Amino acid sequence: MNKPNTKCRVCGKSYFCCSDSRKIGSWRTMACSTECFREYMERIGTSRNPMAKELNVTEDNRNYNDADSSQFDDQAVG
């Protein structure tokens, strides 16, 4: 077993991260598990946009494509 060389930025657990993961910038350079990585990314997103949680931003409206506004055409105010 390889000696732990990295500490998880979420839970603080020590774990081993190989040099290949470091070279490619893998999620393993920041977190010990996919669950911790998801939490880490959520924290980063919130820190960059603190209003997101307050406004209850969901995955659906974060991925909204302005070019596809046809769904609102019948609601247009004229």
C-alpha cells in the first residue's frame, strides 16, 4: 500500500494520490472520494456565487440555454 501523500480538502482524511493524477489535474488531487469531490465543487461554486444558494439555483436553470427560448414564446408580453 502506498503511503498517504495528500489530505482531502473536505474531510481532512489522508490518502495517496499518484503522480499521474497530479499531472492531469484529476479530482483525486483535491478529494479522497467522489462524494468529497462533489462537496468540494459545491463549496467552490457557492464561494464564487454566494447568491446561488439564496436564490435556490437548480441544475435545470443553471443549464438553461438562452438560444432555446421557444418554450416561452406563448407567454411573451406584447
